[in-house]
Amino acid sequence: MRLRNITGARELIGNSEFVIHDPEGQKGNWHGIFGNNNPIHIEIGMGKGRFIMDMAKAHADINYVGIEKYSSVLLRAVQKMEQDPLANVRFIRMDAESIAEVFGKEEIGRIYLNFSDPWPKDRHAKRRLPSREFLGRYDKILEKGGHLEFKTDNEDLFRFAMEELEPAGWRAKKVTFDLHHDAEMLEGNIMTEYEERFSAMGNAIYKYVIER
């Protein structure tokens, strides 16, 4: 379970140079934040930041923005950045529902969703990050030719995500129901903390790459 209550977490995040404290005010100006015109990729629900920081190290010519809702989780990522600063990574503490208020039209080149909360109750389906409601939000910020990558070990959530594509006007480019035994899709794969843990337990990892 994610940590959600660490005393002083919000204050420490509020003082961090690695966190964008007025994300709505940066809409349409994210290249200015990084001081270059490199592509901008975002991870929604980044957890403790391992994936996005490893991606940034592997792809220095891409800018990354990690989005996390919970202060106590984001704090872990901030602490990692303090130990190993990366010029091409910034963080935001926010709810993903506001994503279109933070990034401008076609400002983002790629979106990553990794091991998102499954929200298993039917009445909460709209809260699932790969739902048609969220796909509509992503559509507003993703550039033409851009795509979204989603990984999970939750088969029910993955099948739900696949069913949401057509109603939302998206299509799958690549799909696997067992990422770690799919040589093509595994190439260049960078694991999250959850992925490493679940795959070591023998759980299949599901992944799709989709586009509009």
C-alpha cells in the first residue's frame, strides 16, 4: 500500500526545486521550464519515481514530467532527485483529472501509465486512468503521432482498458499479455518498482501501446 501520511511531506515538497508549484501557470510553456525544445513525456501516477528517473537517464534528449497525487509518495522521488539530480526531470503533485489544465494542446509527445490504481468497483470506472474519460483528457494534450503506453499486472483492468479504446476513438498499435516473454515489446523495457516485484512473483505483465 502506498504511504500517504508523512509529517512535513507537503512542506518539503513545497520547498523543492524539482517540483513545479504552479503547473497550471506553465500550460503551453513546458519547453521553457526545461530550457530546450526536446520532446516532453509524462508519467501519470509515477509513485516513487524509479521508472521516470531511469527513463531520463537512458534518454537525455527527452524531458520528463512525473505526476503523483500523494505527497508522501512524491517525497520519495524528490529525495532521490536530491541525491542524483537530473536536468530533464520535473515533478508535479496533482490529481490527474486536471491534466488538460496543466498541459497545452499537443504539448506532450508520450504518456506513460504504470500499474495504475484499478478502482475495482464498477461505480468508480471513470476514475481509472485508462478509462474513456481519461483518454479524452489525454487526447487534448498529446501531439499528432504521439502515443500512450500502459502496463499493469491486473488482468481485469487491462481488459477493461482494451474495451475502452474503440469508444474513445483510440486504437492499439501493440498489445501483449505477457510482456516479459514478448521479445519485441520487452526490448528497451524499463521496469517500475511494482513491475520488478510482480514479475519476480511470476505474475504476467500486460502492456499496450495506443494512438488516436
